[in-house]
Amino acid sequence: MTFSPLLRVMRIIPALPRSLVGRVFTVFSLTLLLSMGTGLGLFYRYQFLQHIEETQDTALTLVEVATQTIEDSVVIGDYDTVKRTLGKMLFQSPFKRAEFIDVGGGTIRVDAPRVTRALAPRWLTARIAAKLYDVNRIANVGGKDYGVVRLQFDEEKLAAQVWSLVLETAGVAFVVFVASLVLMRTLVRRWLDNLGRLRSFEHDVAAGRVTAEAALLADAPTEIQEAIRAVNRSAASLRDQFGQRIDSLMNSLMQHKSAMDQAAIVCEADAAGAITGVNDLFVTSSGFTRPDVVGQRLADVGRPAGARLPWQPSDRVWNGEVVIAGRHGRRHWYRTIVPMFAAPGTVERYICIDIDITERKEFERTIVENAQRQTLIAELGRKALAANGLDDLFADAADAAARGLGAACAALFETGPDGMRVRAGAGRLAQSTGLQLAGPHGDAHVAAHGTDAALRPWFAPLAALHGIDTGIDTAIVCGERTFGLLGVYAARPRRFGADDANFLHGVANIVATAVERQEARNRLTYLAQYDPLTSLPNRRRLAHSLEDAIAAAARAQGRAAVMFIDLDRFKNVNDMLGHGIGDQLLVQAAKRLSACARADDVVARLGGDEFALVLPALDDDGIAAGIGARVIEALAQPFYLAGQQLFVSASVGIATYPENGRDAETLLKNADTAMYGAKNGGRNNYQFYVAEMHENATQRLQTETQLRQALERGEFLLHYQPKLDLATGTISGFEALLRWNHPQRGLVPPLEFIAILEDTGLILPVGEWVIGEVCRQLKAWQAQGMAVRPVAINLSARQLQQADLAGAVERIVARAGVDPALLEFELTESMLMANPEAAVEILARIKALGMRLSVDDFGTGYSSLAYLKRFPLDALKIDRTFVRDLPDDPDDAAITKAVIRLAHSLSLKVVAEGVENVDQLRELEQYGCDQIQGYYVSRPVPAQACEALLAGTAMA
Ligand SMILES: Nc1nc2c(ncn2[C@@H]2O[C@H](COP(=O)(O)O[C@H]3[C@@H](O)[C@H](n4cnc5c(=O)[nH]c(N)nc54)O[C@@H]3COP(=O)(O)O)[C@@H](O)[C@H]2O)c(=O)[nH]1
């Protein structure tokens, strides 16, 4: 409540004018008005009261003075004087009536003349009337009252006077008020005009005159001066700050622009879309010069091939991929066109930012292309796996190659002796399949080609015919050889890249694999029927040929024959000279066999050293016998292999249809049996099958089976044949000779089973048993106190090839605890010379163990003197075939003497084998032979007999 007036005033404030001048003016006016009103009011009140008081006082004085005159007059009754006096009292007085009322009630009344005057407000008149009271004075003379003098105020006159004063002062006050307002308004406006200059400062700033300062009048009020200075200071400070910010922004902008210029391809276009400028990257990336593009429509520079850029000047940002066919070729750009607005809705220009995405597009294209190519390769691979022949696959490969490289055509060429043959074509070359092109001839020419895009000279005619401009090709390499070429060709100039070449290689590899597989399949088919070494039909094909021959003979009621041919001692060749030489021998033998056959005969290799010859339409056995003889003859001729002369013979068995069998299997089995008959008959001969042979063959099989059990059953034993030292006449040693104590057959000589042991490989465990048994016997003899002599052990070719023979010997001897010097090993010269380097090494190891070594059957094979020197030998054993006819045969004598000399010259002892009589002994003694061995000294005897032999060694 207390503040309600104040609140009311506050409420007025929003109603004040909005301008400062208006407000100041209003407030000042109101204040002045209030002040003047208050002042005037107080003034009026004072004047009013003072005027009333003065009027009252004046009236009292006047009545006093006049009353005296009246008293004097009344006393004398001079009422005229009284009246005049009363009239005088009204002259220029504030009274309107003067009266003298005598004690009798008579009244002398005088009224002031009525004057027309301005009327005062009634309230003023009433108020004055309320304040003034009539003046009454008793006229008393000498103590006697004569009457009362009464003056009656003229309140209207007094009100008019006061009102006149009010009006005058109010008029003056109004003039002062107005003048004050005018003055005040002028001054305020002048002072505030300084603030008005802030607007022009604002305009200056808005107009970009950032250095402008707000102007100031000299007489501007201090506050305004301060305010404007503050504004100028703020502006300067802001200018500084903004300047720095702007510098920094400009810097940043410049850096961004520079970065953008380096990273992005930028061009500007006007509002109509015409290019107004491009950055350096635009030029370098597109290859266009600025004059090329400035002025061009943005929509025309960079567009999808053959299409217009789908952009028109617009107030929207546009994004999209474009293709620039610039001077650097086609480039892919990702384009963003940003409109720049001069005013809302008004595009001033366009900024076009391009990012070169050519590499990404290339990468994407490559990925898609590679995926498509992988699909093509996978599809071709599947077809290749499922393909039965090559022609369809070649066509598919050419098609895949052309499609994969997106080329006009492709062709697959096979290189041959006559040049290049189009095996398959795709596209324009589809019709060229089967065409023969001259050159290149042979693999080397094809392989020399790379994958460059140049067209081969031999391809030129085809290229000209089909309008081919360029191409890429790759060799189809199957293992070691080049099958041909796969080429892809384009009608227009084109660069084929590494990816293209890789894809083409992939296709070519599938083709090569398919060719290899097909060839392998062919080979398998071939191998199923032919022997790869000799190219002869194999056992299976022979069976068919034989069946055909039997069927033909049956139809013709004729005869047919099959010949089973086995090379004698081929195993030795193989074992001693190695499989390479063995193979060469087989190839030569096959050729010789083929040469022996008639036109319709079929020569086949059954395996190993076994061959067969089918003789269809056999008129009589004589023909078969003749062919058999030719075969024997042909194979008995020396073979020249690896600079050596080799001799093998053949054992041939012949079985005839229908006598020896009515089916192929039986016939072949019986021919095989006949062949064994020939072998048993001394080899190097042919034999027709006879029923008894079957029993022999069965016997051999049985022997083989029994031999496999003989070792376990302890059926082997050793006999010992002594060697006699001719110089001392004492036994210098023994040779251990294997015997088989067969449960039914008794002692079986080695010639009947050694070959089977070798054929079956049983010689290895049996050979080790022999060494162990000799050791055991030596220990037994030593245990008996016998003066033991060295014992020679025969080694077979298979044993010499045994891995770590020396190690096995060392282990056995060490286990037995025998002095190695008591052991000697005999090896034939053909065994040693089969692989002399290996032999040198093995012999050296055995020799290093402390054992003796000798060459058995010397003279029956051949020896290289150089190797003889290198072998760590102790003795040579002259084969008994040279001893047998001594001393009568001069050749044998010469050979024997030569061998003895040779041995001695190599510091070797000489042992003559097969000495059966004293003449031979004497002769050999004369030749200087060191030792002899033979029945003349002793047959091979059981171990128990050796002691007796030692006891009686003295020879006659
Ligand atoms: N790998 C092995 N081969 C062995 C082993 N034991 C023997 N053999 C080889 O068997 C072949 C035949 O031996 P064998 O029937 O015992 O005949 C030997 C002698 O009995 C025989 N000989 C000895 N003196 C005479 C004689 O005066 N006249 C004559 N007609 N024959 C005689 O010679 C055979 C020993 O000859 P060689 O070995 O060349 O010294 C034979 O080739 C043995 O090598 C064995 O354990 N392993």
C-alpha cells in the first residue's frame, strides 16, 4: 500500500516515449511542470493569505481613521461628512460597501461604484469571502456610542485581483516553462546528437569502413563522451581482435584452399553454370588447359560417356560421378557442386569440387573383372575336369579368353612340325578352327614368345583377314614342352596389362593341365596295353593278341603258337651294371626280337627280362622252331652298352595251339614252363612244351617254397674246401661252400638253389647266416685248439648291392668275437665292375675292418686294370675253366700265366681253382702260382673233417 503511488508511477514508465529525447523531454516537462505548479501553488497561497491579511489590516486602519472622522461628525451631526467619509473609504479600497449604523438603527450606506472586471472563478471568490470578515467599529465619543461603522469587503474585486495575479504569474510561468522546454529540448537534442553519430559509425562499419570511429562534439556531455569513447575503444579492441581472428581465419582459409587445391580438383562456375576458373589440379588431372575449359558449361565438362551431365544450375548441392575424357585419357571424378548464395535464394556462383576416383574405379573394375575372370576360370576348370576330349575344351578356353579380356576374338594354336594349327577359335576366329599357319615350327619358337601385345609374324595373314590390330598371347606349357599358344586379339589398338596376361596364363594353365591330363589318360590307356620301356605290347595286350590268334586258328581249324623268352643272367646285368644299362639292354633285346618276328606276329614284353611272341597261323612247328632259333641267335649277339660289350643269352619255351592248350592263359603258362625247361637244359636254347616240363616247373616252385623255410628250419650247412699254399705245401685257408640239407633230397648242391635264392632275394638273409656260421665255426675250431686258417666266403651280386654290407659284416663279426683277419670275401670280377666306384668304397670299408678280399672266377668277365689297382684286393682266383685243360691247352696256359703275372705285378696272391690233378699242379707251380684249390687237394668237406685235413696237409 505504501508503495502504491510509486508503483503507479512505475507503471507509467512503459508509457513514456521510446526515444531518449522524448523521454528526457517528457520527464523534464513533467518535472518542470510539477516544480512550477508546486511553486506557483505555494506562491499563490502565500500571496492569497498575505493579500487577505493586508486587506484586513488595511481595512482596520482605514476604518479606524475614518471612524474618528465620523465620530467627530456624528457628534456634531454632520452626517454629510459621515457619508463623505464613508465614500472616501470606498475609494480604491477593497470594500464594496461602507455603512454607519447609528444606535437608532439609522444607516448611512455608501456602495462602491460597480466596475466591470474579469471574473474570478467562483471557488476563489468563495474562498476569499470565507477568509475575510466585515470590519465593524463603534463610534464612541466621550464614552458614548453613536453607532457602528461597518465596512463590507468586495470579495469579487479581491478575487478578481487575486485571479489577475494568478493569471499573470501563470502566464509568466507558462512562458518560462515553454522557454525552458525549448531550451532543454535544444540542448538535449544537441547532446544526444552525439549518440546519433553512433548510427553513422554503425553505417560506416556496416559499409566496411572498419577503421571508422564514432565522432564526438566538443560540448558533448561527459557521460556521452565517455560512452562514445568506450564504444570507440571497444570498436578498436574488437577491430584488433577481429583483425587477428580474420588474419587467422584468412590464414586458415588460405591453408584450406591450398590443401584443397592439392587434394581436390576445383573449379568455379558463374550463376549460369559457365566455368570461370579452375585450379592447377584440374589442369594437371584432366590435361585440359584453362583456356580449354574456362567459359565452357560445367555440365559439358565431365559427363558419363555419350551422355550429358545430369546437373543444371540450381540452388541445391549436387553430388555424382562423372567421367572426364581429358587429354590424359578417361578419368573418373566424384563431383560435388555447391551453390554459393549472394542472398537467400539467389545463387551467385558455383564451387565444383572433384575428387579423382579413377584408381578406385579402376580397382573396383579390376575386382569385378577379376571376379568375372575367376568365374570364367572356375567354369573352365569345371569343364576341363568333366571334359572327355580336348576339342570342346579348346573352344571353351578360346571363348573364355576372349570374354575374360573383353576382346573381339581369341584362338588356341597347337604347334607342330608344320607350324601352328588353329585348334579352336572364338569370335572372329571361330571359323578359323583347323587352319594351318606357317611357322613357327617346334616348341622353342613358341616358348620364346612372351605376352606382349605384338602380333606374331605367322599370325599376320589371319590378323589382316579379320581386321585384328593387336593381341596378347601366352604359351600353353605342358610340363617340359610347349603345347601351343593361346592368343586374344582386339580389332582396335589396345594395351593389355599384367592382369590380362595373368588371366590368360590362368586359362592357358587350365588348358595345359587338361592337355596333360588327357595325355596322361592316353598314356595310361597306352600303359595299360604297352610296355613303356620297349613300346612293345604288354602282358594284357599279349593276352588279347593270343586270344585273337587262338580264335583265328580255331576258326581256320589251324594252329598258333606262343613263345616265352627269358634273358639268361639278365639279373646279373641289372644288379652289376645298374638298371640303366639293364633297361638299355631290354630295349635292344626288344628290337632284336621284333626283327625276328614275322609281319603278323606280335612281340610283347611280359615284364622284367621276359618277352613273348605270338605266332598266329602256324602251319607247322618248324616255323616256330625257326623263329625260336632266330631269337636265340639274335640275343646271343653281344650288346654294346655304355662302351661295354655284354653277352646275354635267351631261354625260349614254345607252346602250340591246340596241342598245349586251348586258351591264352594255358598256352602262355605252358610256354613259360617250356622256357624253364630250356633254362634247365643249359640256357641259350629253345624248347617246345612237353607235359613233363610242367612237373619241373612245379618242382622249381616247390623248391622256392621250401627254400623260404630252410633257414628257419636249420637246413643249411657249410662245407669247407681247403686252399693249398704251393710254396709251403700247407693248407693256407678254406672256402666255405653252402649246402642245403633237404629233408627228402639230402644234400642239395648250391648250383640248384643259389640262383633261386638270388631270384627271390633270400640270398641276403642266407648270406648273413653264412658269415655268422663261418664265424661260429672259427670260434669252435679255436675252442678245439685247432690252428685255424682264414676262411673265404662267397658274396653274391645282390649282397654287394645290399645297403651297408660292411656294417652288417662288422656287426656279425663283432658279435661273434672273431679275428677279422680270419675272414676273406670272394667276389666275381663282373660283380665288382658292375659299379666299380661303389665297389671301391664297399671294399675299402671291409678291408678297413681287417678282412681279406679276393676276386673269384677271374678271367671269365672283364676287369679294368685301373680299378683292379684301386680295389684293396689280396688275391685273384683263376677260374677253373682256364685250369681244366692245363697243361695241354696253350691258350689256357698263356691266360693262366698272364693272370699270374698280372696278379703279382699288382702284389696280389694267385689262387688257381679246379685243380684236379698233379699235372695241373706242377704246371701252375711252374707258372709261379701261389695257391691251388680243387679236388686234387680236397673236395669241400664238413667242418669236422677240416682238422684232419690240416693235420695231413703235406703234399706229395
Ligand atoms: N653266394 C654264394 N655262393 C656260393 C656259396 N657257396 C657256394 N656258392 C657258389 O655256388 C657255386 C657252386 O658251388 P659248389 O657246388 O660248392 O662248387 C664249388 C666246388 O665244389 C667246385 N670245385 C672245387 N674244386 C673243383 C674241382 O677240382 N673240380 C670241379 N669240377 N669243381 C670244383 O667249385 C665251386 C667253388 O667255386 P668258386 O666259388 O668259384 O671257388 C660256386 O660258384 C660257388 O661260388 C655261398 O655260400 N654263397
